[in-house]
Amino acid sequence: MVKRLLLRFFFILVVAGIGFGIWVQDKYVVPVMMYHRVSLADESPMNTVSPKAFAEQMDFLKKNGYGVITLDDFVEGNKARKKFSHKTVVITFDDGYKDNFKNAFPILKKYHFPAAIFLISDFIGINPNLLSWDQIKEMSQYDIITFGSHTRRHVYLPEESEEDLNNEIVESKRIIEEHLGKPVYYFAYPSGGFSEHIKSLVAMAGYKAAFTTNRGHDRYNRDLYELSRIRFNDWDSSIVLWAKLSGYYNLFRKLKPSH
């Protein structure tokens, strides 16, 4: 009797496992890695990864055969509903801290990993913690670095007036393009906050895609104007890295309202 019950239980587990495997096989989402600071600063640990930990995480990608792709490849592939390899990732940085140039850029060059940095246009040359235009231009000369907009003043867009929304979205793009002499196609919402109307303004401004955090309702990154990202920091062990980079992390994490 006990043996029969164990066999039934085992059979149920096998069937459930097969069913889950069938259900999950088309749910893969390319992980979009999100960083802010790469330094030893401890005033904002959630948004800071040490240079040592960042180097180890990039080494983890290299040693485990992950393919790091550009925003262009990611967005165009998404648009075409391309089936990406299950070891594909995208790397992004928000705000454009000076330590991105000093500590992250050399490591990205070492592995030839492409990355995107979203800039707060009006703070460049004003905030001493952020990149200068000279540093941005130097990085822009390398084909592995893409620059996008993170608004003019890093404001929470859902609380802004219509006039200010256009100013933050449209003018930040123009300012960055004017300095770099290159088009800016990508946008990141400060604190991840957006609305359907804000998404439409971003699209009308000429951006090809926009990135949030874990806000919104699209777990599968099918909407190019609410692409979710995964935060990485010093606390990520190898097991956590594997989970976050598995391509199925979005299925199980809690999503926040868009605003």
C-alpha cells in the first residue's frame, strides 16, 4: 500500500514537472541588468555595487557563456519576436555616475561587453558625482557604449505637468544628441514611474523603446515602452546571479504599479 502511494506521488510529480516545463518553455525573457553606482560608496547600498563585485559579475557572465547584446539588438529582436538564446543578457546603468567611467568602463572594455548608460542631461557638468561631457564623448567613441536619456532633472514623471513632461522627455534627448552628434533612441523612466500617456509621449519623441524597473504589468517585455529590468548589487551570490539571469526571474517577482 505504501509503495503504491509512493509510486502515485512520484507519478504526479513527474507529470507536474513535465507540465511546468511545457508551460515555462515560451516564457523566457532576456534579463536586462540594471546598475547605478559602481563604487565603494555605501550611502545607497541598493543602488551600489563595488568594483570587485561588478568585476566578478561580469566574469560570471563570461565564464558561463552568456551573450551580452546591444540595446539595438535587444529591441529589434523583441520587435520581431525573435527567440533569443537562453543565455542572453543586456547591461544598463542609470544616472551616469562618474564611477561608471572609472570602474565599470575598463571592465566592459576588457570583455567587450556592450552596455547602455541613461543620462540626466541637465546635471552633466553640474553634479560632481556624474559623468562630464568629455568622459561621455570618450566612452561614446567605443561601439560598446550606448547613451540614452533619463530626463533632464531626474523627476518622477507621473507627477509632472504636460509642459514639463514634454520638456523632460523631448529636450533631454535633444541636449544629449547635440553634445554627442548621435541620435538618442532609448529612454529610462526615473524611479521606473510611467503611465500610458507618458509612454505615448516617449514614442512620439522618437525613442524606439523605454525602460522601467519592476513596474507595470508586462512580465514578458513585449511592450517596448515598459521594458522591465533587474537590479544587481553586492548581495548577489552565485545562486542569486543564476536566478536573476535565468530568464524566468520576471515570472516570479512581484510587480509594482506603474505609478
